[in-house]
Amino acid sequence: QYVSTQVVNTMHQRYKITRVQVITDHADKVCDAVFSTVRHGITRIEVEGAFKHQPHTMLLITVNNYQLPEVINCIRKADEHAFMTLNAVEKIIGNYYQKPLE
């Protein structure tokens, strides 16, 4: 029963999607780390902090929840000071790569 529960849990996590929003001063390094971890695109937006008016880069990354811990870990390794927020995604319309089950 344990094995079947784990299989169902893994399958369920594949179809739950999260948007990771990252504010960083090391966008190229973070993008390279994410690209080497998962096969998803990243939207890159130049932003300015409201408090100190310093420039930063915001990265938007959409991943399934099964990939999420690995993506968070690679972002932290690339930029330990990155600020991240995570939001559940209800629906995706457009091009989103979902690795086929093996």
C-alpha cells in the first residue's frame, strides 16, 4: 500500500502547478541554474525596488510541484539572497512543457 500511495502522490504533484517569482541581482546565474535543472522557460522583467529605488530583475518560472523543491534549491544555490514568492496556478493556456511519464 505504501508504494501505491507514493505513486499516486507523485502523479498528483505532477499536475499541480506553481509559479515561482524571484527577485534577484544575479539573474543570469539563476537562469542558468534553473535551465540546468528543468526544461521550462523563464520570463525576465527588469524592476525597481520601491524602498531604495535599486534595480533588480524579476524572474517568473512555472513548474509542477514535483519539480518545485529542486528548483527552489538551485535558485538558493545560485543566489542565496534571492527573494521568492510562490503562487498556485489554477490553469495554463499556452506552451508549457510537461515531461512524459517513463
